[in-house]
Amino acid sequence: MALLQIARDTGVNKVPTNKEEWASLSQELGVKIIHIAERDSQVTHRPRPNGELHSTWSVEGYFCESIQPAELSFGTHEKTFPRDGHKHEFGDAGIYLEGKSIEVNVRSWTPGFGAYQGYLIPHNEAMTIGEYFSVKNDKGELVYRPTCHFAYQPCDNAILSMSEVAGKNYNLEKFKIKLLQNADIEDGMDELGVLVAGHQKNAIWWGSQLSIHEAKKISPYNSATTLQVVCGVLGGVVYAIENPNQGFLECEEMDHTKVMDVISPYLGKIGGHYTDWTPLVDRGAYCDEQLIDREDPWQFCNIRYLNRI
């Protein structure tokens, strides 16, 4: 949806129908990075007690992805490879970074909150999107790929509780697990979408802005986050029922228009938002950062919170 909006707004009259055409469109538009950009601002009606690990979707899932290595698809526009980066022995899109993903912070943007600091958590779509939008020449050599990764800022309770878990060397068994349900949450929303940047229009965020109040009206037993998750599952199930003979598919191989028709009623406010934000905005006000590429703001070294890479 984001790519099609950029295409329309820049005079590119193309509607892709397969992998090669989608990748070619992304390349033609000049897309350099794709963030799965999520900012969860849901708040509870009581302070978080010490010794509890909180999440608005899955406590165990949040813990597991937090202690796994950060994973991303590494784009062809990148000038430097991360010093703590490693390639897999299979495939050529994805790389991983040393340490835990909760320790890898990245800059991103959502329309409701603006610029934020997120965690580079591992998610399968970071790998599959990067691969899907890869362009190779007749010799099989890679000529284009955007950098793709998750940039997740959980709700405040989740951040505080994971910080406490880290202080206990990630020993989960010492903590009480608390899933924040709709009755616990009194305000806030989850902005879940993609930030597609580096093109002629600079950057666009396209996704769902779903408040806890809207979520309770749509489905009384869900938080904003769980409703966004479960409607994605619903879209996949309906697509599978309607297309029973297509075999195994990654999400990118499905007809996105049919899935969006199913899930849009559950996503609150959806659409695209352009921004002139880049990772270089307001940089260097208090610290002289050694590593800033001012020629290309969408370099990973500008997005990652590090003074070196």
C-alpha cells in the first residue's frame, strides 16, 4: 500500500502483480529502507510493581524475541557493514548482530508520536521483505535490495519491566508474568506500520493507528496490540480458505488487497503519512558523534544508536 501511494504521488503508473514487478517498482522509486515501525503508547491504570514482566501481546513472546540476536535484511545502498554483523551460511538477504536484540536501539518514526527509539527485534518479515524486494541481474548478481528491519518501542510498562529483567541477567523464572489486557489499559494506542524511506518523497509511514478505546468497541476482550495481531491471523486464514491450492506462501506472496479487505475493519485509522523526518534531525546538539553520514541519511549507521559501527 505504501509503495503504491508513493508511485501514484510521483507519477509512476505501475501496479505490480508478481515478485519481480514489486522489486522493480521499489528499485525505480529509490526506496532505501523499510522499517516495520511500531510505537505502543498504551498505559495502565496502576503503576507496574517490581518483579513483574509486562506485555500488551505476549509476555513469553516479548521475552524470547528480546534475548535473540537482532536480524535485518542488509541493503545494497549501505556503505559500511556492521562491525558486529554476521552473515548466515544460507541465503543472502539477512544478517544478524551480536548480543541481544533488546540491546540494539534504532531510530524510526510514526505519525502520532514522531521520532522514537525502538528495539531492533527479530521478525520473519524483515527477512522475507528484504528477499522479496531484491533485484538480481541475468548473472544472478544482486543489484538492489532495501535495508529492512523492525523498530519496536513497546509500551512503558514493557520497557521498564524488561529493563528490570536485564538487571537480573534475564532470569525469567524470577518474575511474575503479566499480560496487560483491555481491563488493565486505560489509554493510549498502538501505531503499527511500515516506514518506507529514501525515495523522492523522503519517507512515508503507512499502517494502523488503533487506540485502546477503539479496540474495546471493536472487540471487547482485546488490547489494541492483540487486535492488530489477531486480525492479521484472520486475514491469513481467510486467504488460505479462498486459495486452498497455492501451497506454502510467505506473506509478501499473498494478494495484499484481499487481505486488507478482511482486516481493515479491525485496524482503526489506516493510511499513509508523509514526513520530512530523517535520522539526522536534531543530531549533534550535545554530543559530537563520530559516525554520521550526512550525504545519505538512510545509512544504517545513522539509524542505529551507536557512536561507532
